[in-house]
Amino acid sequence: MADGLAVTQAGGYAGMLEAADPWCLRPGEAAALLAGHPWRRFAVLGDSVAAGLGDPVPGYVELSWCDRIRAELAGVRPDLAYLNLGERDLRAAEIRQRQLDPALRFAPDLVLLAAGGNDALRRSYDPDAVDGELAAMITALRASGAEVITVGMFNVSYAPSFPDPVKHLVRERMDMLSARTARLAARLGAIHTDCSGHPAERDPGSYSADGIHGNLRSHGICAALTVRRLGVFLGNTFPA
């Protein structure tokens, strides 16, 4: 112990709030769920969700969710190589244009792709076009030999920044993006992590001061959901 903080396998410190949070990883859970994983090169593509924007929360590990996943993977394989290409404000087509080739050059065997949110937040959202961009990236990455994690994001219509008159419009588009991404992942053989619909998305305390990006508590929750999904993929379990 150090100042009342418990060391996690991710190499950080989990305060008592995170240790008691039922939606975050339990001690030893990630090690059990990721035991024997084969991945040595982990890449992340996407927008601000991938880049890891989020305010710190006292009592929670100060790592974004993708950095948390990297740390947990490295807990099993310390030589894990990591590349995060995430950049805020990008739409799906821009992510493909700017990040796909660098990701392929990195030659990852595991990729997390978080894209489409900035498309869905706009009235100009074209679901078929976003599906096409996601499919192109997933297909290219899987053809290169990588397993691909897709994401159903928190529905940010519940965030404090959205005025009531537009909440239902944003909610419908974000729900559509999550549902279509899940179907696309199933069709293309990706590993889908579904954060959409989680109770924490409705909690104003899950968001940063900007009123739209999740804070590091929500990052911890999404990291836990992703690690648990990888555990299912690997066939590993952790006692309740």
C-alpha cells in the first residue's frame, strides 16, 4: 500500500473508489481473463474516444481506457508493442485516410477501432457511408492478420452538454451507430465491445468538464468491459 492506494497489475494505483466500483476490474481479474493471450503488437485507431480524452477522477487510475487495455495486455506479455493513432474530431472517412496505412505498417496482431461517433453527432450522418468506412478498415486489418475490436460507445446524448431539444435526435443516431457497428463486427469476424446502454452513460458524473467526453471513471468501466470481452474471446473466466 502507498497512501491508501492498492497497486494494480496494470502498474498504476487504484484508489479505494475504483476498488469498490462494481463496474471496474477486480484485483486479479484482468490477469485471469487475459492469461495466455497471443498478442504482441496492439494498435488503436479512431477519434477522441481512441485518443483517450477525459478528466481525472480522484480514486481512479489516471490512464485512458486504451492505455489501460495496453497495460493489462502487457501484464501478461511485457514486450507488448503499442501504437495509438487516435485523434479527436475525426470522422470515419478521415480515420481511414489518415490512420489505416500507418496502422498496417505497424503490423499489429490486435487492433481497437473506435470510429463513427463524430459522424453520428451530425445531422449529415450517413449510416451506410460510415458502415462502408468501418468495413474497409476492419477488412484490411483482418486481412493483415490482426484481430479487430470494434466498439459500441456510450450514448453521449446523456451527457450534460446536450440541450433537451436535441437529446432524442442524438440518442437515435448514436443507438443506430452502435447497433450497426455490432452487426458489422458479427459479419466481418471482429470482436465487439458493447459499452452502449451501460448504466454509467446516464450518470452526469461519468463525463468530463467539457460535458461530452467521458472522464477516467468511465474509461475504467470501458476498459473493464473490453478486457471482459477479450476474456470471452480467449475462453478464460474469472470467478464472480
